[in-house]
Amino acid sequence: MSISRRGFFKAMGATAVALSVGKPMAAEASLQTENELYGVLYDGTKCVACHGCEYDCAEAHGFTDFDLPKNPPFRKTDDKHRTVVNLYQTSKGEVPRKIQCMHCNQPACDAACLTQAMHKTEGGPVIWREDKCMGCRYCMISCPFDIPKFEYESTNPRIVKCDMCIDRINEGEIPACAYNCPEEALLYGKRSDLIKEARKRIHDNPEQYVDHIYGEHEAGGTSWLYLSSVPFDELGLNTKIQHTSYPGLTKGFISSIAPVDILLPAVLLGIYEATKLNAKTEEEI
Amino acid sequence: MNTLSQPIETKAKQGNFFTFLLAEMKPKGPIFSPFNIISFPIMMLGLVIIFLRFKNGIGSVTNLSQDVPWGLWIGFDVVTGVAFAGGAYILVFMVNILNLKKYKPILRITVLNGFLAYLFYSAALLLDLGRPLNVINVVIGNNYGVSSVLFLVGWHFLLYMLALLIEFSPAIAEWMNARKLHRFISAISMGAVIFGITLSVLHQSGIGALFLMAKDKIHPLWYNSYMPILFVVSSVFAGISMIILEGSISRKVFSDQLDESDHHSHDNIMLGLAKICSLGMFAYFSLLVLVFIHQKNWQYIASPMGSWYLVEVIGFVVVPMLMFFLSYRYHSLTWIKIASVITLLGIMLNRMNISIIAFRWDAAVRYVPTWQEAIVTLTIIFIELWVLRWIVRRMPVLRASPEWARGSH
């Protein structure tokens, strides 16, 4: 077991370069680009829980046999439902809330995905790309809102989640749910404009709204924003969620990889050389 | 040199590798041994279940749900299995870097165990992937998700398998009587050793880092930002406990491969490993206490999950730590074996807690693996053991290397 020192350092250098090149940090969306993101503002005071958006969503994504019972029970999104509207028992009686992907500014699923199948587009929607995904479900582990769903019964399963109707957006349309909402509870637009609009609504009707826009800072900011008449935790939203981005949680680890890859071999080689001398001296004695 | 390695060399000298390989395929032990009688039907059943999994989808044989996307196949086969296989890098570090020659007799079997474990656990991983063919995207480089912990774990995992193969290949070369190849591999193996250890440290900790983004899903007693460090520290004594357990079993099963000097050195090795285990566990326990105080976790202790946490930390860390220490002091090999079993159960408990039990501990419907998931897991382990047995009976893993290969180390 011997190797020339020069040969070793050559190999080590090559490996270190190979491992450290192309390891930028999770894309830090700057404030500038965040203002350019598009999103949807959901105003819970306007929603009447007609479930119309669920039908429109199913239709827009090719689920033709969609049907709802008359008084639907509490449901979650799943591999056939990208969005659901539930009624919550709150301090102000029954209040509806729509569930769908929050389209985080810095999504955990995007950072988690090892094939870039989960992808935050420049416009705001977080999309899933079929040709890249290998079905590891790490996005499901990572998502703080439990949004990506998996087709367990399929032999070629897909990850199913709201894609903010990216195909419609690319054709100049707006998301199906926002387009069809009869009560105008869903407003599609530039995220910065939506935040201004939300603030204005709170300012104009302070008794109607709680003074908070859910999604402005939650999980580092999301493209989907909520206004509500009751505290958000009564609507099943996690109000203790951190206000910094989720990819930030793994940043420390990821940035330590390249230094360890480069420094540890040098340390190991040093120890090897030191103990080798030691072993030889022992033999001589 | 004992008599067993003699016929192998003469066979290889005939020159044709395929006839040699064909001859080596013949079973070398009793066919109807208890192990075979138990493992063979399970493996057959497992293969049927694997076939059904590809025919009908993952949901048809598992209890995985939208809330619990990773079950037994990831939580045990991969997350726990990698920790169990950590012995290879620890022992390689001790023998090849620290020059502790005392441990050299068990080096090859440990490296072989590690390599096979990694090989078969990555096979288990493929079963769990929904679209396994797209795994190529991670390798060929058209879609590198470089900010993904899983991507980095995957690559370090893959390269480490290569390093382990290089570290073990002198034994393959000796088996094939390929002297030139042996010389070449021995020359590059130091590089494999050094990078193997580096890659191990990073993917062992990376498996802990996988769960960093599941902040709101894992019970606060288990979730902390030190998980990568805790994982790498616990892999030290998990790996060594596996060496102890596996060593005491293979000494019985493969006793024909060992000579007198091996029996003499074995006890000495076991005592040394016990000491390292108790020290490693002490470091791990100190870290746990530090995290516990730092995160002000007292509030969670008076709950069912709190008691469960205490069972893990007291029963499966502190107790085996003391057992290792005392059995080292009083030279009790039996207690070392018992302590290693408890330690391995504890590691299993810890990894399963983080990935399954304390993951979504508040979910309405708890995940319990199906019998099919358990059978497939057993199948993977049994196939691995069959391959291990095949190799140990043919290559110089436990027994001494042939005369010509000895000088090169």
C-alpha cells in the first residue's frame, strides 16, 4: 500500500475540484426578483366555500370524473385533488380556507430535489417536471406545508401538486381557480402588488380582517398569500412556522461539504505519515 | 498457509477465467443447512413481492401514505443500514491511517461487509423509487440538483462504494491469482482509503442532514440542528458494534477459514473495540445532553414521546455504554457481545425514530409497515448474506493471503 506523494496530491486535487465545482448555495432570491414574482391573494372573508375552484382545478388538470358530496367532510389535498376548500370551526363560526401549494419564494422542495424536477420558475409558480423526477419523495419529507403528493397506486407515479396553472399563465391566462372564482376571493397578480392590495383591505376594513398577511414572511415568503377574519391558527395554518427560508436549514451543512472534502484528506494523510514514522521507530527499537 | 487456499490457486492457473468462475459457482457447504432452509423460501417470497411492486405500484405492497412518504425500506434499509455499515471506514481509519496493525485480521471481512451492505442497500433504495430509471439523471449530469442534501449524499455514497471496492479488490486479485492487477490495486488503495474515510464522514452526516428541512414534522426531542454530527458520531459505535457482532458470528460459521493465531488475536481485538465503543458512546451521550439543555427540552419529557425518548437514550445508549466499559475492565467477551446487540438495537431505534416513529408523531393514522415490506427487507439481507458467504468461502477474506501477495502491504 504505497503511493508517491506527488501522485497522491494530484489525485486529491482533482477530486477536490470535481467535488467542489458547481456547488453554489441554494438560490437566494433577492428582494428585487421577489418583487417580480407573481402569486395569488386568497381573501377568506370573500370565499363562500362553493368548491367551484376545486372543479375548475380538476378540469384544468385533466381529472374529468371529479365529483363532490353535498356537504364534503374535512379533506386534504391528495394525488387527485390539487386544491380543496375546507370549513373550519372557529371563534367566528364556520370559516372556509382553500389549501394548495404556497409556491414559496425559496421552496424546500426545490432545494430538496436532486434532479431539479421540482423547480421554482422565475414567474413564481413552483412546478414539477416529469422527465426529471426519480420518485424519491424527498420533496414530501421537506415541504413544510405537506403539499407534494405521490401516486402510490401507479407504476409510473407522478408527484401531484398545484402548479399555479403554469400552462395557462404561459398562454397569457390566469390560474383556473382565480379566473373562475365567482366571489373574486382569489386575486392573481404581482406579489408586491398583492401585498399592497392586502394591506389596503386591512386598512380599509380593520374590523373585518386580522392584521396579518399569511405568506408575506412565513417560510421566507410565499407567492400565495392569505387574508382572514380569524387568527390563522384557527384555520389549520402553522403560525409557528419559521420566517426564514427552509433551504436555509441545510445551508450550513452543504457549505461545509467542500471544505471537508478538501481538508480532511490532507489531515488524514498527515496522521498517516506521522504514525508510519512511529511504527518504524518502534520496529527499530 | 492452510490447505484450503491451495486448490484455488491451481484452478486459477488453468488460465480460462470463465471455466474458473463456473467451477467456483458450485456451492461449497451443505445445501440443506438450517440457514438455507429458513432463508430460501423468504427470498423466493420476497422476489415475488418485488415483482408485484413493479407490476402494481409501490402502494400495492406498502403502507406508505401522503403523510409518511418514507417507510421501512428507507428508514431501516438505508438510514439504519448505512450506520451499521460504518464499521468499514472506522476500521480502515484505525488500520491504514493510525497504523493500528492489531486490527488487521478483521479488516478485509469488515470492508467486504461494508461494500455488500452499501451495494444491497442501494438496491433497496431503487425499489423505493417511484421512477427508478430516472436515477440516471443524478449520475450523468444533465440535471444536477447541487443544492440538495440528497444529491450530495447520493454522490458520496456512490463514490464510497467505489472506494470500498478498490479497498477490497486485493482479495479478488488474490482469488483470481492476478498478480499484476494486485500490484496495481495495492498502489492506488491508499488514495481509496483516504477518500473513502472522507466520503464516509460526509455521507454519514448527510443522512442526518436529510431531515433538517423536516423541522415541523419530527418531534422536537429528536429534531435538532446537530443531527448531522450526531449521525456521524453514532455511526462510529454502530459500525464497531456491527463488527463485534458479525465477527463473533462469522468466527463460528467460518471457523474452517481461521488458524490458531486468529483465535488468539480475536479476544484482544474485541476488547479494544469495546473500549472504543464506550468512549464513542460517551461522546455521543454528552452531545445529546448538550442538545437537550440547549433546546430547553425539559417541557417535552413528561409525555409519552418523552418517555420513549428516555427509553432510547438511557436504555440503549447509557446502559450499553456502561456495559462496554465494564466488560472492557473485567475482560468479559460475552458481555461485549450483549452490549453490541443492545447498541445496534439502539441505533435502529434512533434512526427509525427520526425517520418513522417521531416523524409525524402527531398524525392521525400512524404508519406501520406491511408484512410485504418486512419480507422484502429480510430478502435483501438474506441475499447479501448469501453473497457474503459465497465470497468468504472462496477469497482470502478471513484466511491468510497467498504467499506471493504478502509483501505488498
